[in-house]
Amino acid sequence: MRRTNRQVTDIGEIAGILSRCEVIRLGMAGSCGPYVVPLSFGFEFTRDKITIYFHGAKEGLKHELLAKDNRVCVEADIFHGYKGITAGYESIIGFGRAEVVTGEEARRGLLLICEHCGQPQYPLDSCGMPTRVYKVTLESVTGKRNII
């Protein structure tokens, strides 16, 4: 990282940044190049590991790409405004592999998503399991901030 004075190295602080982010961007390898999609998400931080959960329809380009190559890059950020041409921000970038989860783990993932999105009472039982749920345990993650 070029600007080491902005680097966030503590995994707890990185999890704190992620907890304040509203959306993640998931980067995947597409046949024509990189493919990035914004997603709602939930996550848990345990034993110095961050595991991110997201969901989506059971078909579509995202699911096709992940079936071919499950390596992903996750980006999340908080924008704090501009001072001239400089932006104030906090961000994380992590790498891992997306895995489909089912059963109780999928339910747990959906509950974490609902909690993170401010909908902890959303009735999961009334809608069944209409989506595919993935988890990404970040194998590496970095954080960066510029508070102006």
C-alpha cells in the first residue's frame, strides 16, 4: 500500500469499518473481463476471521460466474465527503472464495443479512428459501482510511 499512514491493520478495526458499510461490491472473473456487482450483505467476525454472507436469485450471471470460478474480491467503503479534490473515506478490500451454503447455515446467513440491513425481524419463515445464499471467508483483507 503506497500510503501506509492511511492503512488500517487491526482486523477488529477493519470489521468495524465493514459494520458501518451499507453495500459490498463483489468482483468476479467474467469471460469478457472483471464483473462487479453491488450487494446487500451480513457478516460475522470470529477468531480474527471475517465471513461475509450475501444472497441472490438462483440463476443469473453472478451465479454462472461463481460456478466457474469462485475466487472473489470484496470491496466496501464509507464516503465522508470532499475537501477540495481529496475524499474522506474508510474502505476495506478482501479476497476469498464464495461458497454456496444451505440449511441452517443459509438461514444464519440470511439472519445476518437482515440484521445488518436493519431488518432483524424480517419473517424468513414466511418466504421460505427463495434465494441462493453464499458465504465468503476472507483469506486476506486490508483496510484504509482518510479522515479529513
